[in-house]
Amino acid sequence: MRPSPRRLLAAASAAACALVLSAACSDSPDAPAAARAPSAEPSPAASGRAVPGLLPPVRAYVDAVAAEDLDALAGAFAEDAVLVDVGRRFDGRAAIRAWADAEVIGGTLTVTEIVAERPGYQRLLVRFAPGGTGGFAARYAFTVSGPAITEAELTYAD
């Protein structure tokens, strides 16, 4: 259930960058929003549960991460689904389950917004914080068919 060393390094780097940026930013309410230091608490609208319009299998994935429910997370995927996590490919529900057990369960996923969608597809801007880390911004793209995710591609946000 521990995040991989690669994830921890990425999370530590992101946290260090966030600290440097927040130290340089003003907390004045008169400062432009982009210049203010981010709040430590996500706004209710930014939490995964508060974002409306998620496709049902995507909502199931988000809710499963929040509930730390490995069975529900794996069940959100089709038996023959493919997940690509920053270039690493996991074929089939069993491989996705093992990946989630090692790298996802115990973390916090916050959906910031739906950035693209069309029938059977959504791309989200998220913040994922592996257990005990500050987290990082990422883009999660999901293709769904019926009640299940058939493809997911997870990348770091630009």
C-alpha cells in the first residue's frame, strides 16, 4: 500500500515547488487570484464528490479512492481494461487492481474540473496525494463503455 519511490519523488518535488511558489505569492485579498497562495483546504467545489457531471464509472473510481475501497476501484474497470500511468501500462482488471493497491489506495484524489468530454470520454484535471504526501496535479483521461472504464490514461499536468 505504500506509494512507489517514483511517486514519492514526484510528490516531494511538487511539494517543494509549491512551497517556493507560495512563499513568493501574496496572501493579500487585493492580489490577483493567480498570485495568492493556495488554501491548504480544497474548496467544496474542488472535491471529487462535489464536481457534477462525472460519468458513472468515473464517479465510481473517484468514490472508491475516497473510500479506500480496492474492490470498488477495480470493479469500476472492465475485465479487459487498459490503464496507462505516466507511460506504464497495466492490462486487465487484475493488473489494475494490483497497481491501485500499491499506488492509489490510501491516497487522496481531488477532482478540480472536467476539462474535456464527449460521449463515453472524460478528461479531468485532478490533484492526487499519495498517502502522507503533498500531492501533484495530473490529468486523468477515461474512456467508458456502459458501466465500466475501458481505458484510463494518467499523466502529470503541464
